[in-house]
Amino acid sequence: MKSSTFCRYDLRTTDPDAARAFYVNAIGLDFGEDTSILAVSPLHEQARARGGPAHWLGHIGVTDVASSVQLLLEQGSQMLGPPLLRGKDGEAFAILRDPCGAGVAVRETSRRAGREPVAWHQLHTCDLERSWALYSELFGWSHAGTIDIGEPEGGHRVFRWSGTDKDVGSMANTAGLPGVHPHWLFHFPVADLESTLANVSKQGGRSLAPVVLPNGDRIAACEDPQG
């Protein structure tokens, strides 16, 4: 399969209006008028009934949703909902849980890469080798090095979109640590991390201490008021 990248990020939450206001006021996130890249929607009733938390769902752009879903299922992923959905823009997509439990969507799109609102894509998984094999083989991502800070075992595996020279994310065996479940965590770029984290707290969110990446960038995981 040709190299694919995340093309859309959906905030699925219990209070869309309050959540949107939080991201705008706390970190200055620009949702813009084009909802094909960043969108906010109510958390599905079935997810709520199962106790599912509010979360960001990343969509990986593919040329054929059906074949991508089949490959993901063959590798042990599970469908979350119908095998084929269609957005307001007409693009077909499907939502799955990968073999290690992280939610992800694949989206059939012909849109060229444009505005990129996410600076770092971080996969918290319980099986780094299995997760790496899945995403690298199916979507063409390349290994760009390992961040070894002692824990977790295997370090943080940094990756790039195929054919690019920019680090865009990492994967690590961090799911299972206290308070961490398998999921994709998306980091938004800000001009001043300290003031932004202070603002997150002021607006009712929470944050962890920043971590320094090999390229010198610093990232910090946060939780919004909806969890």
C-alpha cells in the first residue's frame, strides 16, 4: 500500500460546544470553517453506554476504504460500527479498533495534503512490535529512530511518512501504565508551551510535564474538561 497520512481529526465529546470553546480559549486551536480537517461531534450514544470517554479520532487517508478495512481486519483489528460510513463531504470512511485496542479510522479521500493542525502523532500501545508492523506495512510509514529513556521497554519508536524527512510521531509500550489506555494522542502546535499549559489549567483542563523530542521540540499530554 502507498504511504498514507492522517488527513482528519474528529473530537468526539460529551459537550461539543463547551469542548470547542475550551480548545479555542486554552490553546488557540483554529478549527476554521473547513470541517474536513478538524471537526467536533457528539460522542455516539453506544460509546457513552459502554463507558467510552471523549476522545480525538484520527482518520488515515487511503485510496480504497474497503481494501484497507479488509487488511486491517486480517491483522486482527475490529470494526466499530458499520463497515462503511459516508461523511457530509461524500468521503467514505470506517472506524476500527486496532489489534492492540487503539481507535483509528481510514478515510477514502483524494484531497492533497494541506493545512496540518497536528505537530506530533503519538500511539500508546501494549505491543509496540505488533503495532509498528501493522501501521508501517499497511500505510508505508518509515522508522526514523528510537527515543530511549529507560522506560518503557523498546523505547519510543519515531516514525515519518514515507518519502519525507520530517519526524511526525512515535509509538511506545505505554498503554497499561497508570491512567493510560491504548489510544492515539495528537499534539497541537503552540508558540509558548508554559503559558499554554497554564491556560489549559485555567480553562479546567489538566496536563503532564513536558517531554523533549530528539529535534528539540517539547510536547505535553493534556486532558480537556470532558476527559
